[in-house]
Amino acid sequence: MLIVKSNPPQICILGLGYIGLPTAALLSHHGYYVNGVDINLEVITTINQGKIHIVEPDLELLVQQAIHNQRLTASCFPSPADIFIICVPTPFHENSGNIPQPNIDYVLSAAESIIPVLKPGNLVILESTSPVGTTEKIAELFKLSGRSTDQIHLAYCPERVLPGNILQELIHNDRVIGGLSPEATTLAKKFYQIFCQGQLLTTDARTAELCKLAENTYRDVNLAFANQLSMLCPNLGIDVRELIYLANHHPRVNILQPGCGVGGHCIAVDPWFIAAADPHNTSLIQTAREVNNSKPQWVVTQIITLVEEFQQKYQRSPTIGCFGLAFKPNVDDLRGSPALEITTTLIHAGHTVLVVEPNLNFHERLELTPWQSAIVNADILVFLVAHKEFLNLDINDKKYLDFCGVTSRKNNVFTN
């Protein structure tokens, strides 16, 4: 059983990003003492000052309270604890071919880092989105170090949260929990019962790992259908959003809304984890990825077409306002962002671009422009992300393209 040497139990969270930091703050709020571990010294310094390095509603206040109450500290190294939670990234291996191969080096490195402080009875939970079998690989790593996995309880419990609403979803969303043993599953469920109000569904680790991948792959396939409709409809003179609105009135149809692509660390990544495990039986998954990966270039083509029409009409090159860099509305997260890809492609092609991202104060490579200024000074407005600041803007007679549904009119044609 779980040996608890402190009351409440000590928690060590590895990775203080979009999942680890909110989880640490929430656990601190529930009375736990949490040591948050990260390899980024700037992140550690920021958190220990009661500040945050990401945009997430209500998170900074919770972190401030946790630091003030001395229930949360950030550091470079793991400390002895009763429960360890791994929330580190799982990217791809670079140059891994047509089907990107998942890279679990960060997960294994995090697991290796806690070996010196592990004690019999500890519970280790992996939350990072991972290929099937990753939890077992952690167990193998522990065995190689001489740690008995009969005494260390290992479980997998993937996060299911949406940036911009993480704290609420950590509390209210259902969770899938899969242990490497029935005892590990039971212990992990008891832990999540402390702060989770959603259903806690138990299974084995492999099923839990594939469940998270399947959820995001389902969304990716649906988005690919929506994005393909959005590329088809202009050729037929049809407003794709009106089409989807009407189609979704069928009681068994729920088409998602198209965008300028699919980004983030989950939906654009997780399908490849399944495809890499079995390339021969995942043709639909791979095709959906190809459709969504092609959307940003299609968007660029539409913008260039409008630019060329502007040049022909006005005998000068237009200034383009690109509205939104994040991968989804109302966050600062640029991971895998198609909007960022589109914007940088236009800049590298030599176009004059005003870059607008209201959720960022600074970007290391791009000069940011306030949206109010871009509305006035850009000749062509390109809406890439439906941030709240862009809703219901008065854009007068500006030429524009809307790839995220923030305007009520159809894509503009030249009338003046």
C-alpha cells in the first residue's frame, strides 16, 4: 500500500508547464505541500516570485496564494515525496520520416531523476500524453536501477483539459486511470478523488494510454473533414460556416468548425503516436493529418491571391494584418500553431505584415502590433485565430479574409 509519511502527503510534480503548474497550484490549494520541478531556471524563478509564465485565467492568484502559504516551491531537482506526477513534454524525434516518431526522452529522464528519492510505497503517476507502453518503460527503468516495482506503484492518468479553462477542467472533467497493477489503479483513484469532481474511470495502463490518443485523434479526423469542406466550398460559391450550421441541425451530425489548420501539442501530435505504432492499419488517421497539415499552405495561397488582386487594382503592395498567432483562441500558446506558420511564411516571402497577438507582450523573432493599430494601418486584414478582441470589430470597408469565423460577412470581394 501507499506509505504516507506526511499528512497531507508530499507531492513532487515534474514539469511546470500548462499541466504541471495548474495541477501544482490546485493541489497546494487543497492543502498539499508541492515541490514543482522544472529544468528552466527562469520558470522556477518566476513561480517562486508568485508569478506565472503562461496565460491561464485565475492561475496567477492561485500560485500567489500557494507561494505565500509556503505550500508550493519550484526547484531544479526532485525531492522525497509520497506521490510523484510526471507532466513533461512528449515531442517527436526530428527527421523521423513520413510518420513522425514519438520522443519519450523527457518522460524517461524525469522518471530517472526521481529514482534516487523513491521509497517503497511511493505512487508514480504519468500524465504526459504518451505512446502505448510508456508506463511499462518507466517500470523497466526502475527495475534496471534496482527498484522493485512491487513496492513502487505506477499508474497512467492523462490530462483532458483545454488551455484557457484548465483549472475548471482539472476539477470537473472525468479522468481515465490505468495502473500497472490493480493496487496502483486503486491508489491513483483515491488520490484524484481528493480534487476531481468528475467520474474516475479505471482500466489498465495501456488502455488509458491509447484512450487519450484516441480522443484527440477523433477530433483531428473531424477537423480534417471540416477543413476539407472549407477548402471545397469557395470553389462552389458556398459559405462553409453556414453549411456546417445547417448540417449540424441533423440530430446525428456534429461537424466541428474549420480553422487555418490544427495546432497545439495534443490534437496535431497524438494521431502520429497511433500511426507510428501501426502504420499499416492507420490510413484514415494519416490522411486526416495530411489534410490538416495542408491547410496552412492553402490559407497562404488564398492570401497571396488577394494580395495579387490588390496589387493589380492599386498598383502597390498591400500591408497585411495577421490577427492571431496562438494555436487556439484566448491563450498565448504557440506550440504547433498554424497561424504562426502562416504569418512567418508571408514574412519570409517578403510581404509587409503587421503581426497581432493580444495574448503576448513580446515575441523573440516577430515585432508585435496592437490590434487597434493594425485595423487602421493594414490594407488587408487576415483573421487567423478567434481571440475575443477580434469579435465584432468594426472593420469598415477593409479587405479581409476570415479563416476563424470572427466576422459575420462572407470573405470580402473588391467593391470599391
